[in-house]
Amino acid sequence: MIVKVDPLKPEPEAINRACEILLNGSLVAFPTETVYGLGAIATNEDAVKKIFFLKGRPGDNPLIVHICDINQLNYLVTDVPVSALNVMNVLWPGPLSIIMNARESIPLATRGGLESVAIRMPAHPVALALIKGSGPIAAPSANKSGRPSPTTALHVFQDFGEDVLILDGGPTLVGLESTVVDVREDPWKIYRPGAVTKEMLEDYGKVRVVYANKLENPSQPAPSPGMKYRHYAPNVPVMLFREESEVPKDVRITVIALDSLQEVFDKTYVTFIGLGPDKQSAAARIYMALRRAEDFGQITYVQLMDQEGIGIAYNERVTRAAGSPRKLAD
């Protein structure tokens, strides 16, 4: 069931109902500024296991715990580095998840078997109201594992139907999952790039990006969501390109322009997803475009960005969607 909620003024009745569901050990899908999340009470191991079951998510793929108050860290992690606290005070609420050492209050199921946990404070009033009423929420993206992440309530419904209550707060603004950074050692390690860029974090310390294909021991549990398995993939083949000249010229195409998501139809053999002039809009709409491409059932060409700023996160997502061995530069 989808329940419409005004992000500017979350209706208490809908939020209270969702909190009751969470506190009773069931799941709720809710909007954040990044993508929609599928949430359970982070400290309820049985409820968290339902997330893995419903998504078809491997148990060694850790979840991110969402909070609404920085004081909640006292019950979730053993220590907060001063440099990390400086980042939180500036970039939270926002699309940034910070890996720290976990307390035993967070079940191993939530942590994917790790000693650490990633924590973030979402910048969405519906998410914050939900967490305030129920406590910290463990939530991956609200989609079947491996699928393009959901940026609307309809996307969640496409994957789960009425198996969960869905709070509909409209389309998400960022459209890519949060940046995940491990602050336990110097230099900090970005395991999943996002809208909070390496350049932004370098104001607080040394930072490097670690891609999945550069893990020291790929057989070990992944230190962050989105690293160990194929993700973000539609059920059509995805091909990557940088310049339009790389796309075959003798095919007719359906154009999906990411700056507007307008479609130009022709007698189609492939789907062409072009960036347009606005890179932030392109990043926010890429999952929606990949899901739209599924409707055409064709080979889909996706244009890469320059490897800088939001382009690092965007390229990482579409490369994993394509299952491509392409290695992106640091």
C-alpha cells in the first residue's frame, strides 16, 4: 500500500502508523533525499533479517543505520573521531554515511557480520519524523537486490507490491545512494562515492576512493554496501559510452534525455540515455531512466560523465549496472 505524505509537513497519522509497523517488527519503505529505503528497527535482529529475505539480499552485505539526532551515536558506536564529528556538524543531515566501530547493541545481521557500522542522518523530513518516532532504522534501498534503486514510491511498488507499507514523499532529489566513508584510519576511505564528493571531504582530512575491484581481499565481507555484488542493473543489457560517436549509427533509437527525462521515439532497436547539460539532474534521474529503459526491452546505451565531482558516483553506478570490467581512475 502506498500512503501519500507531504514532505513539507509529514502527516502525523501516516507517520504514527508507520512507526507502529516498525516497532512491531515489520518493514516500511520511506523516502530519503537519496533513494527510497526499506527500513526496520536497527536493533531488532529478526526485523532486520526480513529486509534481507524480502530483497533477496546476501547476508554479508551490510546495512546503513539512519538516525535523526547525533546523540543517538552514543548507543550505536564505540567512539566518534573528532575529525568525523566536524564533518557531521557540517554535512549532516545529508547524503553521507560514516563507518565507525559498532556497539553490540547493533546486531551482526545489521552489520553484515562486521565489527563496524555505517551511520547517516538523512536530509528528508519524512525520514527524520519516522526515525524520531521509532528509533534508529536500518535501511538499504527499497528494491529487489541488484535492481536499479527506487527514486519514487512507484518504483518501490513495482518491486514489492503491497508486501510493505510505502510512504510516498515524491521523487527523491539526489537520486544516488549516499557516499560511504570509513573514518577509522588515515587516510579515510570512500567505499561508495556519492553526492558528498572526495573534494568536499578533503576539507577535513586525507581521503582516497577504494573501488570494489581494488579490495585487498574480495573474498572477505564487503566493508560497505554496494561493493561486492552487481547492483543497479535493469533487466536489459547496458552498454557504456563517453562520446556519441561510440554508439552505432545504423540503428534507430529511443532517446531518454536525463536533463528532462523526455523521450524521443523512432522505430527502435536500442535505447540511448544521454546526459544533457545538467550533470546533477542526470545523476538524480539515472535510475528512473534505467527503469524506463526496461519498458522498451532493448540494448541500452548509457553515457558516462567526466570522472570528477558527481560524475565519480554516477560512473560507478552505471558501470556496476552494466556489469562492466571498465576500471575507473581514482
